[in-house]
Amino acid sequence: MVKKFRSITFTHLSTIKNHFADALPTLASMLDISVTMEVQPLAVRLQWAPAYVNAIEISARCPDGKPWYMDIKNLIAGKGHPLEASGKEQKTLQQLASNFIICDEELYKRSFDGIQLLCVDEDQDA
């Protein structure tokens, strides 16, 4: 298989830094690539900040001035769904809220690895 590539570079990474390599087999299993298909190189850029930092929008406020997470927090606190929410919106909000908890009046999102992520508004320092 090595003969089919123009160049190959190997870099040893410790297990701790090997998250990307762990994800590659999962991505590869999702694709149906034939032997005759030409595959373009995969460019990987190393970033020093987590990827979610680049995905955060400048304004995290809803048009009504409340933080983006207020409806989730109210639902978990037992205040119910927003009055204007349709049945489908209520169901979606219920599903979203299942990944959040309130601790000491603060809303946290449960991450996939068990770490609790504090939900912050744009006015709060992260």
C-alpha cells in the first residue's frame, strides 16, 4: 500500500495526544472508497485552543436579552417550557435539557467525558 502514495510522514504521538488518530478509523468506516478512487490528501492543522472556541458566535444573547441557556435552565429548575413554545419546540428543549444540570444556581452541560462545562453568557468571563 505504501507504494501508492507519493510521500508518507510518520510522527510518533503519545497516547494522550492521539485523539485525532483515534477518530480516523471511525471516519474511514463511514466512507465507501473503492481501490481505483483517487483520494485527496488530508490536511491537518494543529491548533492550540480547543475547536469549540472557534465556533462561538460573538453574540450569545437571544433577541429578548436573556442568555442563550435561559429556557434550558428554567425547564430544569421546574419552571416549565416557555409559553410560546410549540409542541415540537418543547420536545426539542426537553431533549437538550437532558444534557444539563444545575449546581449552586449555575447551569452546567455534561460533556461526553464526564466533565461538567459551565454555561456562560457573553457578559461573563469564561
